[in-house]
Amino acid sequence: QVGQVFLYFQWDSLLLEAGFLAVLVAPLHALKWRCTAWRPHDAVTFWLVRWLLFRLMFASGVVKLTSRCPTWWGLTALTYHYETQCIPTPLAWFAHQLPVWLQKFSVVATYVIEIAIPVLFFAPLRRLRLFAFYSQVLLQLLIILTGNYNFFNALTIVLATSLLDEEHVGRWLGRAKRRPGSAWPPGARSFLSALLELAALALLLYWSAQCFGLELNWEKRQLDSKVAFTYHEFTTWLHTVTLPLVGLGFLSLSWEILAAAYRCLCIRGCFWKLWATLQWAVFASAAVGMFAVSLVPFTYIDYESNGKLWPGIHHMFNAVERFQLVNSYGLFRRMTGVGGRPEVVLEGSYDKQTWTEIEFMYKPGNVSAAPAVVAPHQPRLDWQMWFAALAPHTSSPWFTSFVHRLLQGKRDVIRLVQVDESRYPFSARPPTYIRAQLYKYWFTESTEA
């Protein structure tokens, strides 16, 4: 809370929650010092990472529709996003030039990756989980290429590794092991698994086509799409599936706990069996507790479902809420800058006649400068300047203090604007006057470049 609005981002909360889960996932070497052996309860604590990824992605997809933002409902959000996001990358300009039908299809793909595919995180079939993993990684890589979102996308990819297994990672490292039953011709179990996987993917494709009216337009050589459901239908569906998704998570966690208990019983030696069982009991209890308290912020997406939770879960959440062990998520809820990207430009002067622009290191300002690449660093001041441009100055009380420090010539504050003093026009003497002007920015079209 010390950083106030400068640290009030969802990825900061995500980092806190992931950091706490890392404490549970990290190896415990109480008796076997520096032992790197896999422990029976590891799958239980690692499941919490998968549950965090599910809550992050599913809620981020849902809030885009519950917000009633016309650009998300009209599938036109990405026609604005690349130029109106906080700090675009150079590739954002190229993405902005893509045809509208492809931009709309990209929004559909975002919905599918964020709302439908996360359910596959808990699929018992590994190839479905691998498909879900690569879908999430693809989305995060595209965001990294077109926008500067600091460590958020890298952290999300790290969370997505909870969908992998030892065999698949072994292939990356060149230490692949042949799975039992992978010989040719496949057995009945492998054949049935393949059929179920194909059926799941076919159902996903059919659902996407029906919900978003996907239709090939041969005349225009494009793929048409539209939202084929109403807001009421969506909220009814959300109310219907929220608690069953909680049940799905509970069943998945229960399976991991029972499987871990069985593995404890398979360990040789009474002492090590007892030690493994003790660890299993501790970490399984911690996992159940974390899962329970996470249900409160997760069900914020449907307040009626939130009210149906057992009161004891709400009491548990209230007891730990101040530590931010679990949080609610919902990224890119509404699209800003529909009528042009608002941008605050600061100018300083000594006589109120000649004004000189104070150029920031990262945020758009000088129209002759290309967008910067700054991730995984997040220039917090530049981000807040973006928020300041979206609302009246009264919504950003820090802005007055910021301008006051520039008038005083405070070096620590100036270095947040420009590290290179030669690029700060008032490095020799602070300005006497500072004014802030609001401009509208747009990307140039490909014919203008």
C-alpha cells in the first residue's frame, strides 16, 4: 500500500499472490538437505498455480463482456487498443494497420482463449492441457510484441507452466522419456483418449462459431464475425456456470490430494512414509485453505454466486484480505481512447511567452519519435500520466505535487522524467511556469507513413 496509485495495478497483486504460492511450491529440505527429489505433495501445491492462472484468464475474459463496453461487444476493441494502450511498442503500429475483419477475429480469439480454453486447465487428458498451455503462451507473446506491460506477460507464462508435465519439459531439454503405451499401433485407451481430445476441440470450434457467428465471406475473402448472444443471455450463462466451475476446481484439487496420499503410502520405509504423510497433511490443508479463500474474489464476477458461498469462507477471506494473498482480476475491462488517444503534454517557460515541451523517456509525446520498448520495466510515472489524461485533474491528486516538484527542480523527480539531463530542457534552472495541455493522438495510416 506504500506506493498508493503507483503500485495499484492488477499485476502487482498478481505478483504478491504468485509470490506467496511460491512459498508453498518451493522445496522443503527439513530432513534431506539439498535433496532435489520430487515429493508426493508437489502436485497439490502446484495445482494452486494452475487455479490462479484459471482465475486470472477467465475473469479477464468475462469482465470484457460484463462491462458492457461497446467496443468489446462490437468486436472492434483492437481497432483502438494498439494506439490507445499506455505505452505501445513499434510493432503496435503494424498491428494497427491490419484489416478490420482480422481485428474482429482477433477479439473472438481472445474471448476463446480467456473464457473457453481455461476450462481445459483441469482436463484429465494431457494433450488438452498442452493445447491450453500453448494457447495462453501465444496470447501473451502477441501482447508482449505489441505493448509494454512490464513483467505481467512473463509472469503469466510462468504460471502457465503449471499445465505442463515432466515428459513435455523433458522434450524441451532433450531428455524425453518414452511414455508407456505410446507404441504403434495404439491401444484402446490411447485411441479413446484421442477421440475425446478431438471431440473436445471440435466442441470448442463449434461453440466459437455459434457464439460469434463465424462465417467465411468468399466474395470479400474474409472471415465475418459478430457477437451472437445478448447481454442478458451472457449474464444468465455466467450465473449458471460460476458455481459449477468452483465445483470443477474442487474436484480437481480433491483428485490431486487423493493421488498424493496414495503416493505417500507407496514410499518405502515406515519413517519416510510417515514423514511424507505429515508433509502431505500440512500442504494439503494449506491448499484447501487457499482454494477456499480464493472463491470470494473469484465469484466477484457474479455477485449472486458470491452470496451463495458458505459464510465461513467469507470470514476466512476477511481475516486475510489485508495481506492480499488472493485477489480478484479482470484486465482490459473497458477500451479507452475511442475518439483518439488523450495525452497530457507538459511545457515549461520562464516568461510565459516561449514554451518548451518537457519530453518523457517512455510515454508518447514527440510525434517524431518511435514508440519505445521498455518491458519488463514499468515506468510508473509514465503510466500514471496516461491515467491522468483519461479524467479531470481532480482524479489525479498526485499530479499537482508532481508539477510542484518540477518547479522546485527536485532531482529525484526529474530523473523519473529524464535520466539524461541533456534531454531535460530545464536541467540548469527550474522553469518559472509549467502548463499542461491535452492533445489527441492517432497512429498514422499505412498510406501516410
